[in-house]
Amino acid sequence: MVIDVDVVSDAICPWCFVGKRRLEKAISAVQGRHEIRVHWRPFQLNPGMPKEGMDRNEYRKRKFGSEKIVADLDRRMMAVGAQENIPFALDKIQKTPNTFDAHRLVWWAGRINDQNSVVDGLFRAFFTQGRDIGDRSVLADIAGEADLDRKAAAAFLDSDVGVSEVRLEETKARNLGIEAVPFFMIGGRFAVAGAHESDSFLDAFGELERIAATR
């Protein structure tokens, strides 16, 4: 059975990285029984972020209010990441970037059917290496590391291709009432909001299988 999963996500959301790993566990569990096709959709957590990004400490103080709250959140995230084999290195992140070009890169990768490797590369670059994924040269490097044509990626990023398409996809997500990510739309019938454990995805896959069996 073929099941399409649309994932609304942002590359600077740590819970989106966790959600990706948990979805992958569920996909692995049904391998050979279902074909799961994952499509990554854009959602900017900070649509008004300056093009050059913002100092991470300043941004997080504004968002969360105090260094203690930020430290507590980081400790929790590190613990969750360890459970999912994600080596979060949050202390390496110096800047909170504008992610619009990162979303464009994911859109471009989708045109050649290779979104997953680029999405994974973005998450790893930002959360485990502290790289600036708002920088187009860094984004082109990530494409190259995902075995895509780096020169083609750089040329794409320096163009206006995909700008209107990505904006339209993000508008569609917001019009659906999506206000936070990750958000998973499974088989066009079920929604999973948040980085749920893999059982939530398996339950949705199973329900779709049961619906298909009654037709």
C-alpha cells in the first residue's frame, strides 16, 4: 500500500528533527508492507526574521524571557535528542537564520526526488554542527554533501526560482490552521501534530490499511 505523508516543518525546529527520526522508525517498522512517500512542506517559524538572521542568544532571550528558561529547554532537548540518537550541539549555534532559502532548497530537491537527504543535511548542519543555514554558500554545500550538484544548487539559490511556489505552500499550511511544527498529514486523512512517538504514525498507517481493506 502506498501512503503519502506530508510533513510541515522548519529546519531550525529541534522537535521537527526529533519528529523526523520518530517517523523514520515507523517507516522502518512497515517496510515491505507499505511504501511511505514523504513530502516536506515549508513553514517559517520566524517569517519576519531579517535576511541576515539574528544573534541566537539575543533571539532566544527575546522569545523565552530568561537565560534560565533557555538553559532548561536546552537540557530537555539534549535528553530527548539522546533518546533518538541525535547529538544536539546547541552551544555551537551562534545565529538564528532566516530559513526561506533553506525551504527553497528543499523544494528544489523535491523536483529531483531527493528531499530527505537535504532535509536531514539541514537538520544536522544546524543542530549538530552549528552552521549558518541562512547562508546560500552553506546551503549549496549541504546540497553537495547530499550528493546533489553543488553548482546547480548554488545557481538555483541565486535565482528567483521557487520563491512564489514556496510562499504559496507556506500560505496553504497557515490557511489550514497550522500554527506550530512539526505537523504530519498522513494519507490525506489523519493528522499528527507534534513530534509524537512512532506508535502514533503506526496507528495511522494501520487505520489506512483497514480502510483500504473495506473498500
